[in-house]
Amino acid sequence: MARILTQTDALLGAMKQYEKLGRYASAFPEKPYFLFSQCARLLYDFETARQDCRLSATSKEASLFDLLDRLDFGCLQSFDCERQTAAPTSGQQFKNESEWYRFWFQVIEATGHLAGTDLAELRESLLRCVGAHGVLVSKLDKPVRKAVAKLFRTTLAGRLLVHTEWVLEDISGTIASLLAGLGRREHALAQAQSLVCALKQIRRYIIWHTTATGPYAPNRRHCWGRPGGLAGYRLAGKPGTLAIKLPDEGGTIACVFEREDGQSSQPFSWSLDVDVLEGNHEKALFETWSYETGTPVHAPSDGAIPSAQWRLGSVEASYLEFVSQRAELLLQALAQHAPHEPIIIALANLLLTGAEGRKAGHLDWTYVKEIDVMIQKLEASWRPLLPRRVESGNR
């Protein structure tokens, strides 16, 4: 279960990157073919593990388990779960990638959020890129690839990706709840892994969904640029505060700038195509405001310059609280074995800081760095958390 959770978290990161940025890039429009296949394989692995463990659903897992009970996994049992992106050579077992891809559309239809008739064109557009043995055609006509790219930039495709992430998050939450309820020391490693995944989920949500805001002087050389027309000309180099957010519908970046001198109470807003990020939203943010301190990277060192922040609305605060509560349960389970360990105390303080920030409607810019530090420390502590008899058996 811990292995499936770790794989689910990695896939959630890949899905979010594709949803927000990847589908608007010109390269490799066929990527969802592999993403959805991986989702199907993870769900299959989870269902197999669920049956082996004979898990029964609580009220929190009822919707996911009900979904699993409605799906026909029998059609997949003849296919190997290992990923294969090229045709098998002589003597190798054939692995049908397209069957896993097709199955994921059945999963989304079974959730009841999207109808199969709506999804048919999206599903078939990618299957037209697939040749023999379920392998993508190496040389595909440009019009076919352009059609795929166009379809996956639509609102419907965005909803498909979001609902896919919901299913993955349900898997992640279910496994985390299971592991948090285990009290024996030999489960501490899995609990630590699950806590890392929860922290990564918090971090990912802050980067992709909250509003980044901080000191900024509009400049066309910076990736966020400045407003167009006469307003942009007048604002060039003027200090103020910039707020940046990736809208849920994707494709653009919303920028809002307010002057520092108070000469105009009217904020200036503009939008940019996500292409300016060159596929890396996080890199662009930390090239604007320092990862270490939150102060403007391009501004001279000045203690009077305020730091950037992550601004939260009620929706963002509620989601972060939901995931943080999961992290707290896992931390409590770990604390049973090492209640006075420095890392346990530091993690508790980190989660408390996050709770205070959610209540205030903003998080310090360095909160992301603090999460990273805790993830590194927690990963380094995995081996000490293992029972001694297990460590000895691995030598």
C-alpha cells in the first residue's frame, strides 16, 4: 500500500503539471495516452491490494470503494501491469497499453461526473495515434497531432484531468487513513512515507493553486511582463505589488499589479499565455521572489522590502486544512514510537504554522522551503524508524 501511495503521489504531480502547463505546449500532445494508462494500472494495483487485505470501507472511503465495486477489472487480468512504450521483441510478453488507456475512460464515466458520449472524441483522438501492439506511431501526420493538442486544451479535457486527479487523491487519502490507523512499530516506515506524500501534496497545492503576491517593478524583461499600451509604459520600473495566479481553466496567467505610491487606487491587470513559463511555473516564481527569503530577486538588498506571500481564499484554505488533518493523523501515529524526537516536534510546529496561516488567509513565502526541509529530514529518518529486526534482515 505504501508503494502504491508513493506512485500515486508521483502521478498526481505529473497530472497537475500536464493539466496546468503541459497540454498547452506544442511538444508531445500524446502524453495523456501514458498518463491515463498509468492511472488505470495504479487503480488496478490498489484494487488487488484491497482484495488481498480485505479492506472494508469506512464513511470516508465509501465513495471510492463503491466506484471500485462497479468496475469490471476482469477485462484487465490478462494484461501485464508493467509499462511498455515499444513493440515487444521476439519472446517477450505483449503488454497492451491501449487497454489500460481505454479502461481509464470507463473509470471516469463510472464516477458519474462526465458522460461517456462526451469523452468519446477525446478517447478516440489519441487512439488514432496508436499503431500495432498499442504503441504510439513514431511518425504521425501533423494534422492528427494538432487535432489531439487542440482537443486536450478544451474545457472538457480540463474537467477530465481534474476528475482523474480526484480519483487519485481518493486513493491517496484512503491509503493514508489506513496507515494512520496502524499502531505497530513495523508500520512506521510506511507511515513516514505517507506523511511525506501528504507534505508534498500540500506543497504542490500551494505552488499551483494559491495566489503568489509580492513586491514587483513591472519590466518587459521579466517573465510576468507589464500591462500593455500606455499604462504599461507609465508603470515601467514603478514599485508596487504583483499578484499571480493560474486560473482553474488553465492556458493563461492572471497578473494584477497595484502601485506602491498610491497615485492610482485602480489595480492594473493583464494576462499572459502559459508559454512564457517554459513549462516550469515554480522556477519562474522563485526567479521572481527568492526561495530562501521571499524578497525580490532582481531588487537590491534592502531590509525594508517586504517578502512575498502565498495568499489563500476560502477554497484554498479548506483544501489545505483537509490534507493537513491527514498529515496530523499520520504524525500522531509516528509520535507513538518517538514522541520526543526532534523531527516529530518540528513537524508538529510546521503543521501548526500552516494552521495559523490558513486562518490569517496567507502563508509566509518560506513555508514551501520549510516543507522541503521537513521532507528531506523525514526521508533521512526512514531507516531509524524501521524495527531493528527488519534492519538486520536487510544487511
